[in-house]
Amino acid sequence: MCPASNSDGPMPDREHALFLLREMLRIRRFEEKAAEMYSLQKIHGFLHLYIGEEATGVGAMQAFTPDDAIVATYREHGHALARGLPAGPLMAEMFGKATGCSRGHGGSMHFFDKARRFYGGYAIVGGGLPIAVGLALAEKLQKRPGVAACFFGDGAVAEGEFHEALNLAALWKLPVIFLCENNLYAMGTALARHQAQTDISAKAAPYGLPSSAVDGMDVLAVKAAAQQAAAFVRAGNGPYLLELRTYRFRAHSMADPDLYRTKEEIEEWKKRDPLALFEARLRAWGLLDDAARARLEAEVAAEIEEAVRFAEAGPWEPAENLLADVQGPPPS
């Protein structure tokens, strides 16, 4: 069952409220266009859409500064956009073009932008967790003020990396925030079918970590919870686990027939669409009207269409460069 909203915080100022709505709308329209391009065979391989989870990425990203390191999952388009990566190079990466953010080498699951400290995009479930611990260790050893933020799904808590990462982060008191986007399904397996303890936030206790859970369909609730977690970590208190309870409206990937859940369940969750809920609240507060909403839609549509044009126009990476960044065996 989808949770009720738990955000009763203060009304945001209009400029920031419209920014949050626009960011979620950008992700939704980007993902819809990506699905269209996949169907037209412009995008190949796996494609995992973020539709339904926009409030988690947008809300959480408000807690992080340019000095912080972000580690994402293979469902990372929303994280990348919310971090500030331009839509054009992201779309070009999915097209496999040299103008992509990873020069077309990685595709949908391997977005990367060193300048923005966005360190993937990892196809391996749980693969980003030890990377985030390493980034947090580097911050501590070099006495820098940044934190590492690690997004991962509920399926990753069944992996050894999850427990190893929490243990080392707690042992070394590292500045890392673990952000579990719990959308209830590890690929096609319901949470209760692979976890004896379905309260993911409770899994922090054996490692002595503080934790909390928040309604991941409520962008303001996510923002407040992430800021609270970040403040705790920045104060030198060590790591924090935040569970973001959300839901993906689309199948696990474009190749997934989505036979493991009912249409009724999906429709019930769609009643808590994070965009629709936030838009309704802004209208109730007098911060949004039809004209402003239409302007946002037009701006986003233009941005996404430009991203497609950028991807279409980009050159292919020369074949001789395809192994340029691959570490091969040592010379014999």
C-alpha cells in the first residue's frame, strides 16, 4: 500500500517551488522521450526509467553542494538531471554518440561527469556502495568538507556490498549518506519475498548508524529529510541511512513485461504521482496558475527537443577509440 504524505513543512517561496516542479517535470519528460527514442531504435541496450520516482532524486539533491560526490544506480537519468548534467549529453550518451557524457562508451546505465562530481551510473546492483565509501574516505583523509551521497535501490540491500559499506562507513566514521530508493521491487521480486526485515531503515541499527524513512512521493518531505541527514553528516557524526519510500510507474526496464504486480496496484500508486501532488499543493498555496504551468511545460519541451537534436547531430565515437579507457592486462 502506498504511504500517506508526511510533509507538513512550511510553504516554500515561489521561485524555489517552481524550480522543484520544473526539475521533476524535466525528468518526467526526458524519460518519456527516452522511451520514445528506444521504441524508434535510436537507443539500444537496457533502458531503466525513473518515472514515478522524480521526487526522490530532486528532493534529495537539494541537500548537496557542488563539493559533494554523487554516486547513482543504473536508473540514474533523474539523478543526473537533478545534479545539473545537461540533457543533451545525457541523451547523446544513450544514443551512443561521442558527444555523450561518457563519450558514448557507457550508454544509459553509465552516466558520468567528473566536473560535477557525478560518479556513475553503475550497472552492477550495489556496485556504487563501496565506491561511495571510498569517496567519503578520500574526503576525510584530505580534510575536505564534502560528503558522499550514494543512491541505491531496495534490491541492493540483499547484496554483500550493502553490509560491507555500512560497516566500514560506521567503523571509520565517514561522511557518507546512504539513500535507499525503495520502490518495492528488486527487478521483478517484491520486497517481502527477498527481505525478512522489510523496514530498510531498521537495517542501520546493527552498525550503529542513525536512520529514518520518508515518503518518497513528496518532494518537500524528501528535501527536509535529506537536509537533516546531510547536516548530521557534515557535523562530523559519521554516516546516515535514509530510506526513500517510492514507486516506479513503469516496468523495471523497457524489456520487462511487468507481470509480477497488478495493474490495480500501479493505478493506486499513480494517485500519488509526485508531480500531480506537488502541483496541487502549489495551486492551493497560490504559487502556481495555468499560465505559469504552461510556461514550465513549454520550456521543458523545448529543452528535451533540443537534447534530441543534439544527440542526433553528434558524431559516432571512432571504432579505434572504443578500448581507450579500458584497463587491459599488463604487458607480458
